[in-house]
Amino acid sequence: MNRDALPPLHLLLALAVVAVWGVNFVVIKFALTELPPLTLAALRFTFALVPAAFGLKRPDVPWRNLVAYGLLIGVGQFGLLFIAMRGMISPGLASLVAQMQVFFTIGIALLVSGERIRGYQLAALALSAAGLAWLMLHAGADMAPLGLVLVLLSALAWAGGNVVARATPDVNVLAFVVWASLFSAPPLFALAIVFDGWPVVSHAIAHASAGAWAAVAWQTVGNTLFGYGAWAWLLARHPAATISPLSLLIPVVAMGASWLLLGEPLSDWKLAAAGLVLGGLAINIIWPRVARRTAAAAT
């Protein structure tokens, strides 16, 4: 069997995950109209933990790994992302900038391992960096400079979480994410109370509409439990080089959904920036695979 070829049902499952993760940026925008950013993030990880933790055995990993992952992903990635998306960056652009986590992950891994960066990685980074520079030149109603900085810091935290997760191989990814939520929700609630105040937090939760709770459910069930669970299931059955390139579709779905549902304009400069960023990501993900096949064909 050719492990590079995805059976139709597996491909549909991967595309379903991509669709859920892409549309999630629009869902976040809707939820933030009623719930403060840190409160929304806290609720997401609270419901990811309970009751899922009672049905999933704690993974056999050190507690420090769960603590680090929970803080980096919960507080760092989603806390900062949600703050930025409340008026400082549009969902489509947020989904695009967040993909810089790929380069941050590589950079952290190289620092830890002491390896040297490769030529194709430099070329890919330069192309995506040009896309970010183009975004900064056109910063306006769709993106404030602070919004860009916050999403880049969110991507850096995401990268740190990736490195922590990769340090614990052969672990049930879904169980790891669920149990790490134990160290995401409490600090997020604490920060929400410190920065927003308990009256604001309690009033938002008590008066949230059914639509806001549906958005929280999407975050928890769709984005976390289904998304991470299905993606881990696919990675266990297919090479990462087959599955990972599909993640390039996430910003495409997010920008399309934001245009369709929120009226976010798809201007020429935005499409050009997306092309540069995604082009760099594509080179980084696909180039090693092409190089291996070329080398194999030459021998």
C-alpha cells in the first residue's frame, strides 16, 4: 500500500478538520462580541478538560510537560490570539499570521538541537517574512500593528507548545491536550479577573446568549476534541509529509469564511500577502519531500 496516498474517507476527514479549524477564526470573532477574550479562552479549556478528563487516562508524561504545554497553548497562544482578535486584527489575517508558528517551531528546535538552518528553510522564511512586511505596509482597518505583534507572539507560544509536545513522543495527543487544559483554564480565569474584573467576567458568563455558548462548544468539541483527535489519528496512520501540507488550507478556509460570513474584503494586497506567506510555508513543508524523491530517483 502506498502510504503517501490518502484513502478518500481519510482525505475527507482531514479536510473536515481543516474546515473546522479554518471556520473557527470566524466563530472566535462572533464569540468575542459577547465574551471577553480571556474569559472565552478560559471557558474553552474548562470544557475541554471537563468531562473529557474523566474518560481519558492521564498520559504517561512528566507533569512539567503538561504544565508547560497548558500555559504556552492556553495562556500564550489562545489568550493572546483572542485579545488581538477583539478589534485589532481580522479573522482572515489572524489565521494567516498564526501560521508563522511553523518557522518559530523550526527556530526553537534548531536552538535546542544545535543544528544549522538549511538553505530552503531560509528561502521559505524570507518569502513568508516578505508577506508579513507587505501586511505591515497595508495595516489599517483590518489590522493594527499591535494586533500583528500579538498574533506573532501567539504563534511563538504555539511553537513552544509544539516543541514541548514533540518532546513526549508516542503519547495519546488528545489525552495530552485535555490534561494540559488543567493548567490553561485556571490561569486564564485568574488573568480575566485581574484585567477585566470579576463583575465583567461573571456578567458576561451569566448573560451569554445561546449563540455565544454554541461558539464555546465549537471551540471545545469541534476545534479541540474532534480536531486534535482526528488529526492525531491521521498522523498515526500516514506520514507527516502527507498530512501536514493540508494545514496550508486553514488560512484559505478562514479568509474565505471571513469574507463570506463577515464581509472581510479580499483586496489585492491581502491576497498577495497570503500568497507570499503560504508560498514560504509550502516550500518549507514540501521541499524536503521533493528532495527525497529526487534523490531516490537518481540512485
